[in-house]
Amino acid sequence: MSRTLLIVDDHAGFRARARALLEADGYVVIGEAEDGASGVAAARALTPDLVLLDVALPDIDGFLVCERIMRDGQPPPVVVLTSSRDISSYRERLEKSEALGFVAKSDLSGAALEALAG
């Protein structure tokens, strides 16, 4: 069974690379968003199984986006945060977050997401 995925990242190039990489690994990318507000709206409208969510967005950060998605009143998707920065930059906030985990952009793969999301 394929998993549906929403990619939320402000860099179009990363969204395109992530889409190609994850679709090749069997994910069905059902949407993309370029900022936090659009990401929350897309998660509500599309109800993906998983949201790949950049930490550093231009309007609100990924941690707040994750919180809003989780409080939306519908069964929430699995949220995996990502960044070009190392996890050590976010470890404390990640521990307090409802996100399932973190994958560095340089380590992104279907296997990395599966290792977290199962």
C-alpha cells in the first residue's frame, strides 16, 4: 500500500527533488506547499498520511505548523520535520514537538521516512 505525502518547504528545487526521490520509493505525493499557512491548509484539504515539513519557513516555523496540524480535529498525519541544518540545532524543540521525528534534507529517502514512520 502506498502512502500519501504532503511536502511543505519554501524551496521549489527541494520540493521537486524530494518529490522525485520519494515517488521513486513508492510514496504518492498529493500536494506541495511553500509556506506554513499553505501547509496547514493543504494538510486539512488533502489529509495526507505523512507531512514532510521544513523547519525554516518564511511565515511560521515548522514546529508551529506541526502543532496546528495536530490540533486540527481530524485524525492527524504523521509529521516528519526536515532541515538543511543538523538535528542538534533543534533537538530540544523536537523533543517537545508532536512530530514523529527529524530527517536532515541531505539524508532524505523513503527508507529514512519508513524508519521513522514504520
